[in-house]
Amino acid sequence: MNAFATDSTDSTSPRLRSSSAHAVAAAGRCPVCERTEFVAFRAVLFRCAHCGLVVNPDAWREGADEALEREFFDEGAYVPDESAWVRLFERLNAARTLAQLRAAGARTGRLLEVGIGSGALLVHLRDAGFDVEGCDLSESVARHARERHGLRVHVAPLERLDGAFDVIVMNHVVEHVSDPVGLLRAARERLAPGGVLHVAVPNVASWDASLPGWTSYQPYHLVYFTPGALALAARRAGLRPLRRRTNEPFSGWFLALARTALGCSPHDAVASAAAARAPSRASSPAGLGGHLYRAAMVTAGLASWPLRAAQARVGRGEEVVLIGARADVPVEGA
């Protein structure tokens, strides 16, 4: 797969196929293909033997989405990290998302972001000419976005929103739900004719994911996609994949190697919820130590650029991005 190719069917990676040679019993059906054959993957995780989706067994527990949201993210007032380093990384990520939307033919119109974080992406897209709004489950996150950036934010799940949008963005949201096809279907139902959906998720087929300290191994992630599994989920939701690529960020290898060296493995079967939360939500070092930490991360990212570019080009970057449209409506310029 080249860096930003039109979609085509692919299989799970050789590394995933060889991760286990025997079937194991699992508690339910695959959330994407609905098959029941799984193989052991890593720690408590299972891999679907058919579509390659990797599943956290909590996905089969009733009410897991809401319970994990409360356990890991319901922490009172939202206080974003607004350091110069974080603002720089947010601007770079926002610029990349905008470039991908432009490549798919999205120039302006009504845009919805699902799961808004600090609001930095919505601000960037508003400045680029879109009529933006967001939706988030956290009242404190929404309040920060309204007061800090003047953004319109709904505190509600996507399924409760009315209206049609020319663009919907869901970056690092779909891996948090036990019914990813249902969430993608809800997005498709809210796309205006000719509209596009931008989805980004962690790529469990990435080279980084071979390390136990990969930053996306988190107890609140219920499903892990390969590029092919994400495309299949989109098609089952009534979407037509238009473009698909993988990205490898500056921090990918730096954080995965550091966390592996520290023995981090948030999905360890014996890890407590508190211990699992600590490595993922702890603040970065502050003061001079924080600047040195970020500088080391950037230096490592620059030094590893040839590797990062190569793995992104062959579909092994740690983030999968898919641009899709309603399967029943053609998209101009796509």
C-alpha cells in the first residue's frame, strides 16, 4: 500500500497470521465480521481468525463502553496540556487531517468532529473555512472548548444528533466502542449526499505494535484494527472506502521503546485498573526535564524518518486513516 492509496482489499499481516497456530474459545462474536473463530494474540487479547480484528474481551461485557468511559475519563474538570510542544504537535496533526480532507475533495461545508479533545482540530478546520461543531460525552471537555475557543459542542453520543454534515471526523474514537460498525453506521446516516467521513484508529498491524509497550495497548481500547479490518467495518456500515493510508508519528518508536524498557503492558491480565491507567494518562515531565524529554522525542523522530516513511508507505504505520463516503452516493473529486 502506498502512502495514500485508493482502497483495495488486503489480508491481515503475516505477523498477525503467525501470532498463534491454534483456535481459542472467546466470549462472543467478532464486532466486525460476526464470526466466532479467534486465536490468542497478546496477553488477554483475541484476534479474529477471519478479518484480523483484535478484540479486548471487555468488548463482550454488557455496558463496557460506558463503564470504561467513566473509569478512565470521568475525572472532573478538563485541564488540557497547553505547552508549546503539545500545541506544535496538535497543529501538525490538524494540518495532516486537513490535507487528507482536501485530497478527498472536501473544501468547505458543515463539519462535525466526534470526540473533540482539546478542540485544536476544530479550531484549525474552522480557520480553513469549515462551519464546525463537535460532539463529546464529557461536559468538562465541551465546556473548555466553548469557553476557550468559542466552539459549538453537543454533549451527547453521535446517535442522538440530528442533521446532515458534509464532513464527519472521528479520530481515535472507534477503538473505544464495542460496536464499531454501529458507530460507523451512525456516522454514515448523518453524512449529507456527497459528504465524506475521516476515521483514524491505531493500527495493530504496525511494526510498533510488535512491542508490548506500544502506546495503544490500553485497557479502554476495546477493538484494534488492521487496515483491512477497518475497511471491512466501513463497508459493513454502508460506507464506501475512498482512500486509506497509515501514518507513523514522530513519537511512535520513542514511546513504544521507552515504555517497553519500563515494562509497561497495560493489557497485562493481572494489571489493576489504576496501574493500567498510570502510564497512559500521566503528565509528561515538567520544566527543563519536560523540554529535554520532548526534544529527545523530536530528535528520535527525525533520526528515524527513513524508517517511519517506509513503514507508513507499506501500511505499517501506527495509525490507520480511512476516508469514506456513503456507498449509495457518488463523491465529486474523490
